[in-house]
Amino acid sequence: MKVHMIMAALAAASLSAQGVAQQGEDSLERALADLNSGLTASATSNVDISGDARIRNYYMSGGDSKEIDGRYRLRFSFTVNEQVGGVLGITGFESWGSQVVDKVVAPDSSRIDTRIDLAYFYGNDVFGDGGTITVGRKYYTLGSGRILGSDDWDQAPQIQTGFWYNHEAGGANIELFLLNSQHDSDAAAAIGGAVPAFDDLFGLTFDWVFETDSSMGDVHFAPYILSGRDGGLSLEDGWYLGTQIAGELAGFGWDAEWATQDEGGDAFALSTTIGLDALESIPGVEDGGLMIQFTGADDDFSPVMYPWGAAGAVRHAVAGLRDFLPNGIWTSDTDTMTAQLGFAPGENWNGKISYWAIDNAGADTTEWDLQVGTTLAGAVDLWIGYAHTSSDDAGGVDDDIIWTTIGTAF
């Protein structure tokens, strides 16, 4: 690729500051890196350039707080040959009027607002066994992302540096990984940041489909194990064991996840989507689908924070748009129930209304969420979200919040 073409793409990305690539509408939305794209390439490689840009802002009544954030991302995907490729991704992010933290280098610094957060390569059948290796830095989500995940709503989505090995293995879809993202604890401590508890994360997961002839249909089974240890590989401490299961029963879709923590408690999530013909008679309702979810986490259960063991990770919209639970539905000592209904408020518009009942450490909070979104001019995404929370308990949340995003992908 010519230099002037790359410079033109960079200029276009910088000028597209009115955007939002991903709207954060879905309760478990996670931004995943593209496993079939990569980082290092020869001069004769094919190069694909893509990116997104967004502006988001919110207003919160309780503290009369408001903020406007800008973020752009630019991705170069290289194809070396039929087996090898790479990805290089640049992210620029800010809180309006001030630069924000780079969570990897300086957890408490406000001076860093641009980073290379995708820098990896992949190789298919490198060892002649049909597997794929991926090496470098990228977004990574384990399971549903409730324990370890990269949240696209974040201005600087969580990244992991490591080694991944994937193999189809006769339909088992095995993945082994070793992550070394938490190694710079001394550097973080020197600038006042949180010190990770472990240097290494490693684990195993696979995805298996059981084909049945019953009313349950096919059942997807995806167990995982995640562990971490300072300076070595061992299951002696700091491990999680969990599984996801999904299928259908009597025409209803369902999915569940359960996890247990070494020297800690358990957590679960169970949801189902119910088709109700009566709902279709309501003006604007799309398909009569009602999603209901129940979750719970023991008081001694805690997901992997970023860095491992440190506070500060936020999983947006996993427990409502208000974001007052630091770890979403699997925040320690928390039970939730939600019901969500999709609707169409107008032509080319879609929406969702949600009710949440949240018990966090004995404080009961209810939340109503309303979300609507559309695409303007065929390329610009607009999304608006409103949340009202109320509680009569000490420690509860009682306020209103409005989110808006606008952006584009290119």
C-alpha cells in the first residue's frame, strides 16, 4: 500500500469524530477481535483498512453530572498468504475536554489517550495438525464475558496479550490460551496504579453441540477453566470453573451459565425467550418475544477485574443502563431479575424496554430502561437510552440517566 493512501485513511478516521460504531444496546454486548485477521506482513501482502468512530454523552440527575466522550478506532488487516495474517489496531479515546486513562500502562494517569490495542498475528496449520495459533495483543472474551471479557462500551476496551491455540477437534472446537497481560505490576505501582495479584492467566475451553431428537433440540455445551498464578502455571489457587449451556425446550429458547471460584462462591445466570402471540397485538411490538432472566452471585464470588484482582472494570448494560454494579450481574452478593421486550416505535427504528429488580448486598433497587436506535443516511447510527432507578434502602440508587451515541463504521 502507498504511504499517501495510509495517511488519507488516518485523516479520514480523525475527521469522523461524530460516530459510534457499536451502540451497546444488547445486555451482553462484547467487542471481540476478528480471529481470522492479523498483524505482520510482507510488502506484497493484501491490506484491508477498516474502523469506526463515535461520540457518546450522558446526563445523570443524581449528581447533576454530564460528560461527552469521543473515540475512534482504525484497523489494518494484513493477509500474508492463505495460512498467515495479522492485525494492527489503533484506538484514540477521551473524556470531553480531558484525556483518559490507559488501563494497561497507567491506571491512574490522565495523560494517555491513544494506544495500539490490536497487534497480533495468526497462522493456520502451523504445526501440521490443522490447528490455528494466534499470538499477540487483542480483545478477548471467555465464555459469555461475565468473568473475563472485553466491553466495547468502554472507551478503552479491555485487551489481553498472550498465545491462543484453536482446533476444531472433530466438532469440539478446543481453545487453549496463556495470557501475560498483568505482568507490569511494578510499573503500575510506581505511578500509583493497582497491583495485579497474578502475572499469568491460562485456561481451556471448548464448544460442543449435542444433537438430540427430542423437543429440546440441539444443546450447545461450552465449559471453561481459567486460572492464574504469580510466576508460574498451576491450579493451586485463583481458578474458575464454569460452563455455558444453550438450547430449546418446547419451542422456547434458553441459555444458562454457572461458575464457581476457588476459595470463593458460585454464580449463575438463566434466561429464556418466550414467544407470546398476544403481545403481537400491541402496536409497535415486533415479534411478541419476551426475554426473562434470573441471576445470582454469592458474597464471596468476584469476576476477573482489570488488572486481575484490581477494581475498575465495568461491564456496561449487563445489569441495566445505569451501570451502578461494578461487575454487572455477577457483582458479589447480588441477585437480579429482568424482563425485556423488543418493539418498533417507527419505520427504520427499533427499541427495547426493560425492567430490572436488583438486590445488591441487601439493598433493593428497581430500574426501568428504554432504548431506541436507528440508522441515519444509511451509514450513521443513532442510539438513545434512558434509565430510571429507585430504591428505598440505604445504599440504593435513585436517579435518572440519559445516554446518547452517534457514529459510523468505515
